[in-house]
Amino acid sequence: MRSSLSLTIALAVIFALFHIIVVAVPVLSSGGSGETQAFTAAIFDLPIFWLLGLFPAGREVLYGSSHTAYILVFSVGGTLMYAVVGALVGRGMHSVIRAFHAA
């Protein structure tokens, strides 16, 4: 059980750090404006970008004048999304490792 938890936490932290370095830092340093950070956010946070595009309030976050909501969604929300994906990958890897040890 301990190895499962440590692998899950480690991969969640690694994925979150990757997102912070690749997406959150450019979004924060640009103040949520500019093409480079927009392309980076759209590429690496595609599920969030896609979901926001479905709703009028989400399109307001993407294309509106308020940069604060945009920054929060893509720096904090994206980092949380990557942490959850990393945790799920860690759990999956633990299950695969356990299956090979049982065989």
C-alpha cells in the first residue's frame, strides 16, 4: 500500500511541476495576454480549452477582457488537472507492477 501511495504522489507532483514550468509560468509572466502563452495553454490544456469553448461564460473567460479568470483557470486549474492525471497514471502503473509480480 505504501509503494502505491508514494508512486501516486510522486507522479502527481511530477506532472504538476511539468505543467507549472511549461504553462503556468508563461501565463503568469505574460499576464494572460499574448499569442505564445495562448498557444501553449491551448495545446497543453486542451480539455479545459475545449470545455470553456462550449459555454458562453467559458468563451468570456477565453476571449473576454478579464485576464484574472483566464490566469486562474489555466495556471491553477490546469495544474490541478495535470496532478490528477499524474495520480491516475501512478495508480495504473502500480496496478500493472502488482499484476506482473503476481504472475
